[in-house]
Amino acid sequence: MTIAPSLALATISAFIYFTLFEALNTPAQELLFLPLDTRMRHRAQEFCGGVLASFGLGLGGLLLMTLNHYHLSVSHVALAAGIIVTLQFVLTFCLGPRYRHLLEKSLQRLALKPADLEAFLHRIEDTSVLIDILRSKTDSTVLMALDLVAMKPHDKYLPIISELAGSASEKVAARAISLLGDRQNAVIEKALIDTRPVVREAALRSWCRLKKENSVRQAEEALADPFLFDTALFCIVSYCGFPGALIAYPKIDSMLKSDSDDERFRVARLLSEIEVPGTGAVLKRLLNDTCHRVRIEALKAVAKSPDPLLIPELIENLCDFDARSLAIKAVDAISACTDGAAIIDATSQEQPYAIKAVLLRSLEYARDDLREHIWKSFNSSDDIRMKIVAANIFKRLRLKKGRSDFVPEGFDAVIDDIVGKAGRVSRAATEGGSCSVLLRDHARLMVEMLISVLCVKYDAVELQRVESYLFGSNETLRANAGELLELILPKKTARQIIELALVECVSMGEGLSENTEKSLATIDNWCASIAKYSSILRENGGIMQDNEVYRLMSYISILKQVDIFRDIPADYLMTVAAIAVEHTLYAGEVLFSQGDAGDALYVVCEGEISIQSGDVEKARLGPNTHIGEMALLDDQPRSATARALTDVRLIRIAGNDFRNLLGSHPRITMALLSALARRLRETLNPHQAERHA
């Protein structure tokens, strides 16, 4: 029996496609290339899916053209196909173990990221490859595979997971037990009496998770085991319902009242692991605990079970350098799961800038749309730093949303008012005197704030780009920023901003006039302080040195001349000046000795100090230099002795206050890091500087 040429052509085409094209291209999408590193794997995939697959198709076409001259029977075609399929099965059977061995060795050697395996699992339905990995003899490989099973559970994995529950490795056994289900009760019960505590702990968690209230007896018995006590208490609270509550809460109350810090810490850790409503009263008590580590653990719990009633306690913890990041996370969590009313109420109260900034910033994550309130805060605040926080929130929200769906009433009038005030500040800076630097910094901040708040109505992406150009160091980009701004904003507004940002304020006078002082006093709190400082200088030459405004402004003027503080806007240096204390040394006195603890940073205002290591003088420092910042950052002892050569006047910034300042003012931190990096570059030789660039 012969086959028609057209049928033969169709049959052989299908045969060629499935045996050559699929055989060559499919491995490019599967695990054949996984043992290779990412770059080689991509090249292999391109080669297999491109060159080899195309070659296979070409070879198939050539074969078709050759066979087209012959009359082939169905039996011949079937025989050829059967031989190819049989050959494939034989090769798969023979090469499978070899491949699994290669895969295991490659996983061990390359330490591939779980994301690579996870992406592969989402592309295929075949579970055999992961089962092969689960049979690995390497614990790290098996643990990685078990994590992937948790992401993509399947009944086919349960037999091998049950086997792994009895593994000699504690970590593997515990992880496997945590993945078992109801049908593996016998395996979990066996693990409950295992001699290894880690395995018993995992078994208790799985048992209570599956059996709920029916696991009360086993959990209560586990309370007698010191190693399992915390886990048992967690399981009773989390899984055992009302019967568990009758057991757990008396114990928790007893631990809370204990004089032992460890007992209260265990309660805080328990609350940080569970998400049970109604724990606000307990957390309030723990947040006011005298033990620092108890408070830290309680903050972790608040982030998981946020309660608006805890805002006062969180505000107190925001002042703690070590607890600040966790307190911020907890405040953000409260904002995200509530309408933000408690945080809005807290922002309306009298608070330091660092705390109000955190509270206002958290409203960005609020469940409800609070842009109207943020806009009110922007308009009502007399502190430009708070205005900048609000403006940056608008910018980030606009970047996320991608469209302008909120333009508050009177927006254009507010923008015109800000532009006008910035112009007045910029013109005042040209009158010179010791206030010139302070006013220039303030004018720049006003421009930054203006560009951010304009994102409410105009293209936020382009405005962000313009801002980076305007305040960058590349003069060409700065010039281009003006042209871009005119394309984004109304021409009048764009030209006013360009004039404020690009025109240098050249000091042409000796001080502010009385009329200028009056004009500045109506702009905001900072300008009013500068006006008052100028008035003191103008009237009596600074004789009133006991005046707080005079003291702070004098310190800021000195700090602006020191390289590590030079790039920090004067408005933000107010917080540094507020923690500074004047210190005087007489000639011959020692400021600190080599080996002393680094407890403060010093800025030299007048006089000269010698830096000595042993009997060798390393340097002499005069006015507008600083000493001791490295010891504050790395907690190492002083590396040299500082001795006064003449009478010296210094500004002292205490170490703890300085670290708290860095934690609560990111802008100061970034400016300080930039200054230290710049100084490091200057001290390196040219070859090293180029390498670190």
C-alpha cells in the first residue's frame, strides 16, 4: 500500500517538526541550561532556539525534498517515527540520572538564586524536575527546593516531603514538617516525640495549625518544655481559640508583671510574631517599659498590629536613635490601615520638626486620600522644611498615579505667592552682610519646594528631571533646564524660577536695611529669625550675645564655613546649632587624649590646636576646621591627642545628640556623607582617586 505524496508530505512535516524543532527548542525554555550561569544560559537558549532549531527545520525541509521522489508506505513512516520515539525514551532513561547528578553539582557550585528556579516552575507543569532536586544529598539545595514547594504546592510533592521529615538534618526535617498537611498526621505525631528540639518545635506548629482547638492538650503539655515554651504559647494564642485563651492570657499577664526583663521581652516577641487584634493595651505598657530591648520588640509588634491609640508612645520612641526606624515603620502601618485621623491630630499638635515630618510623611500611605489635608498643612506651615516634606509627598504621589487628578482650589495663587516671596529673599541676599549665606540657602530651598509642588498640576517626570539639572554640577545641563522648564510651565512662571535658580546672588552691601528686615519678617519663621539676627547686628554689633537667636545664627554662620557642613542648607543647620555648646580652652590645655572615647565633635571658632600622635605633631588646626567626627561614626577611640597652642574657642556637639540628629534628618546625613567622601578623595593619591571614582 502506497501513500499519496500530499499525505506523505503532511505526515513527514509533522514528524520533522515534533522530533527536530521541539526536541531542540524546548530545552531552551526548561532546566537543561539552568546549571549554567545566567549569561551563558541566555546564550545557550539563543543558540538552541535560534541556530539549532533553524538548522533542524532546514534539515527537515531537505529531507522532505529528498523523500518527495519516493513513494513511501504508511508502515515505513510509522516505523521511522517509532524508531525515533524509542530512541528518545532510551536516551531520556539513560541520561536522566546523569543529568540529575550534573544539576545537583551545578546548584551547589553556582549557588543559583531561588528566583531562577521559581521562574522556571511557573513556566512548566511537570513536577519531576523539582522532585529530582528534592532528592539531592545537599542540605542547602533541598532547603531551597522546599522553599519553592511552599510557593507552588502540589500533591505529587507530599511523598518526598514526608520522607524528608525524617531527615538526619534538623533544618531539612523542620522545614519539611512545616509543609505537611492533614493527610500526614502520622508523620507529624512521630516528629512531636523526636529527640531534636528544632524538629519538635516545627511539628508542634504544624500540628496546632492543622488541628486548631483540638491541639490544646499537646500545646499545653509543651509549655512544660523550656525550649518549646515560646512556641507553645504562640500556638495556643494563634490557633487554639477560646480554650487556648483561657490558658495563655493568665500566663502572659504573669509574665508582664514579672520583674525579669527576659519575661517581658518574651511577651513582646510573642506579640511581634502574631497578628491578634485587641493587644493595644499590652503594647502600650510594653512601649513604656524601662528595658530598651523590650521597647524595640514591642515596636515590631505594633507594625504588625497597628493601633491608633499608640501614637503618643510611638512619638516618644521616634526620639530614640535605635528605635526610630521601627517607630517610623509602625507609624506608617497605622496610617495604611486607618483613615489617618489619629496622625492628623498628632501633626496639629506642637511637635519638633523631625517628629512632625515623620507623621506628615506617613499620610502618603494612608488608606484614604488625604491630599486635601496635606495641602492644608503645606499652606498653613511657617516652617519651609515642613513645606518641603508636603511638596515631596505630592511629587511622589503624582509620579505613582501618572496623571493629575487633584488640583486644589487657589493653586495658581499659592504658586505666585511663593515665587514672589522667593524673589524677595533672593533680593535680600544681595544686600550682603553675615546674613547673605543664610538667605541664599533659603532662596534655593524655596525653589526646590516650588518645583516639587508644581508636580501637582504639571508633568512630574519632566519636573523631576529639570530639578536634577538645575541643582546639578553640569553647567550645560543647568542651561538646558531653563529651556525644558519653559516647555512644561507657563512662560512667566518658568522664567521667574529660572531667574531664581540660575542667577547668582552677588553680595553688594554690608547688611540688611530696616525695610528689608520688615519685609523678611512677614515671609516665614526662618526669615523672621534672620531679620531679628540682622537687627541685633545692626543696632549693637552683636553685644547681646545672650540672645538665643543671636547664638544660633552665629553658630550657623560658623558651621557654614566648615567643609562637612557647607552643603547643608542653613535652615537645616538650625537643628545642629541647637545642640551645640560653646567650649573654651586655654593655651596648653588638652582637649582629648589618644585612646579616649569619641564622645563629641568639635569645630574651631578661634585659636589654634595641635594634633599629636605620641610625640609627633601630625597637624595644626585653626578657625573653621573640625575635629573628631570619625570617632563619632565608627565608635573607635581617639587616634590622636588634641592640645591647645593658644587660647581656643570651640563649638562642641555631643556624640549622642549628633547620632540622633543623623537618624532624624536624612538631608544632613547625605550632606555629611558627601563631604566625608570628598575629603577621602582628596587624601587618596591620584591613582586611587581614579579607581574609587
